[in-house]
Amino acid sequence: MKICISSDSVCDLSPEQITENKINIIPLTINLGDNAYLDTLEIKPTDIFSYVEKNKVLPKTSAVNEFQYDEAFEKLLKEYDAIIHFTISSDMSSCYANACNSAKKFKNVAVIDSRNLSTGVGLLVMYACQLVKEGLGLDEIVEKVTSRIPFVQASFVVERLDYLYKGGRCSALQLFGANLLRLRPSILVSDGKMGTHKKYRGKMKDVVHDYIKDTLAEYPDYDDTMCFITYSSATDEMLESAKNAVAQYGHFKNVYYTNAGCTVTSHCGEHTLGILFITNGQKV
């Protein structure tokens, strides 16, 4: 059986990973005022930053609708025998519901609610690609991937709360206090939702180091196959600090650095950076 691995654009994998693994990407839509753009194809994070700076409001993101899934699945099934499609958490978007409604119209289309975002989705997509290469069947791949969903550690540290405030995810008082004290909160994805985890202070290069150190200490036992360092934007100092921290406190065989797409960027803003990997579920 020839199986296609597909994902919404929120998986934030690199162009090289997408090409090498023949991953199909279905983009969400980013709305800048009256203008609509396809995520990853027609718009970049820098466009988001410029728009917010000029207009003082966030872009709006639109889920992939059922008709768009119909078109994508119908086209793919002309080349493949089956499709496994991954969506952003169903608590964050209607993509999953729309994809499920579309999948009912076809044979051998499985839709997986990642319960995550960004390369938290990407980790599951990459795992599915590996299982396809190993020759597993549709049902077995879905079962194995689904069993890993609760063990994805996805978190980010943000420089400022401005975007989260504009998006209604924190209060004006929280914004004022964080800016006054130079707090840099980490955001953790848990049970399909985003929430504040820890708070850091200081320069972002130091915050990145401490955040990665703390995260790896909190989950000391994990799948060492890969981890992602994913960021909306980052200074050279931030990236160097991240590399040093992962090398010092981690033991991953592969560390991938990827840019967050416009969907994630629209909610988190500049200088947001995360480390994402699969754990065994145990915390200290």
C-alpha cells in the first residue's frame, strides 16, 4: 500500500524535511486586514511583524475548510492508496473537524488530531514517515502514532506578551507586570491547549539557556532520535545559546532548527523559541 503522509502547515518542518520525506502540506490562511495569504506559501513571519507594528492588531488565521480538504485528498488519492493527515490541536482550530468531515467522503483517509502545534505536530509527522519507510500498514501506523501523542513535549519561551495580549491570552495587568519586571514566560502545550508554565527574567540569550536546561531536566528520559529548536525569529546570540544548552544538557542524535510558520508566529510574536521532543511521559 502506497501511503501519503500529509499535514496542515502548522507542522513547521523545514522545506528539506518536507521534500525528502514527500510530505504533503495543506496551508492554513493568514488574513492581514482584507488580504488573505496561504501560510508558508505566500507570506513570511517578517510580514506578520511588519503588519502588527504598523496596525497594532494581530492577523487573523483561518482553518483549512472542508472544501479545501476535499480538493487535497481527492488529488492525493490519484497517486496514493491511503492518506494519513495530521492537524493542529482540535482545541486550537476547526481544522480537525473539517478534515474529518472531508475524510468521510473517501476511502483510506485517516485524520489524526495531534493535540499540539508547530513541530509538536512535526515530531509525529516525522515518526509516521519513518513507519511508512518500514513498510507498516495504515492502521498500524495510525495506532503507533496516536499512542505517542500524549508524550510530545512542546513548549516555547516568549520575549514579550504583546501578541498573547492582543490575542486575548493574557490580561493588561499581566502584560504590564511582565514588561515591568522583564518577565519571559514559557508556554507549554498540555492536553491540546496552551498555558503558562514557568517565568524567566533577563536577556533572551540567558533565558533561552535556562529554559532549555530546565525543560531537559524536567523530562530526563526521552526518545533521543530527534528534537526541534523552533523559533519565530531569533538573534544569533539566542541561537548560539540554544545550541550550547542542547549540547550541554541533551543527548539527541539529531537536533533540527526550524522556523515557525505564520500561524504560530501570529500568536506568539518575535523572539519566540522552543525545544520540542518526545518523552516517556515521566516528569521529575
